[in-house]
Amino acid sequence: MEKQLEELLSELVVFGHENDGSQAERNKKMLNLDPQEAQLMSIMVRSGQRKRLLEIGTSNGYSSIWLAWSVQFTGGHLISLERDADKQAMADANLKRAGLRDKVDLLLGDATELVSQLKGTFDFVFFDADRLSAPEQLKLLLPKLEAGALLLADNVLSHPEQIAPYLEAISSLPEFEHMVIPIGKGLSVAYKQG
């Protein structure tokens, strides 16, 4: 990774920690992905040659930058969904600073509604927004997932009660192999067997 991009990502990590430490309201927090989780996702995208990526929960674009940087090597593209216009504007600016804006479609609105309208198929989905609506989004996405698709979800260890319905839903699907990787806030990884 280029030094300038590493510096931008480091800046966003510091900003996220400082912002989240000073904000009482959850919707004002960035709640960015842990850097180790972001790097692991990047490796998964690049090594698996993932091309159609969906991110549910853009925030200020920290994980979007990692994913957009990764799809440069696969010839892929990222669609990222966010319901907060201010956060989406930050993500837009940060992706432009990273020189990766052309790799991402930023969609604004309710994630479940947006997921229901998405066309085509996906080979990589990252759930990082409202954990409570993730089971419904999963249900809507199932017919849109390619064989071999990876589904990732954050906050398994940090918010176990909130993410439990999603984990139960993904674990009940026989075509998926599922595990939790105990890094960062806890990363759920599910693989759709071909």
C-alpha cells in the first residue's frame, strides 16, 4: 500500500477514536472497523479475486477505502450503503482524497430498502451497520449471492446480544460454512459453498 494512503488511513483511525470518545450519541460516532479486521478483509478480497462487493454501513469511509483499494487488483467494484448524509459526505471526501472514488458507488438511504432494490449478484458482503436489521438484509441478499460468496459481519464480540439474530440466521443456512475470528471487535465470516 502506498505511503500516502497508509497515512490517510492512520489519520482516519485517530479521528475515529477521538470522535467516538467525545460523542455521547451513537449516531454521531464513526464506529470504524478495527485496522486488523480491515487488513484481513482486504486480503480476502484480493486473494479471492472478489469483484462485486457490498458494504452495508459506510460511516466516514474507513473500511470503504480498504475495500476500494483492494478491488483495484481484482477489477472489481464496491457498492456502499449509508443512511446518514453527513457521514456519506465524509466518506465521499475521504474516498476522493484516497484517489479511489471511482471504485465505489455510494448509496444513501435505509439499508434494508436499498438492499431489496439492488440488482445483480455479489461475491462479498460486509455487514457493518444496524446489527438488528442484518437478518432481514441477509434474507433479501440470499438470491443475489454467487456461489463462493463471503459474508462478513463486525461486532460479534463487542455486541453479542445485538448480533445474535444474524449469527443464528447465518448458522441455520446449510449452504454456508461459518466461523468467528476473534480479532478487533469480532469478525463473523461465512462462506457460501458452491
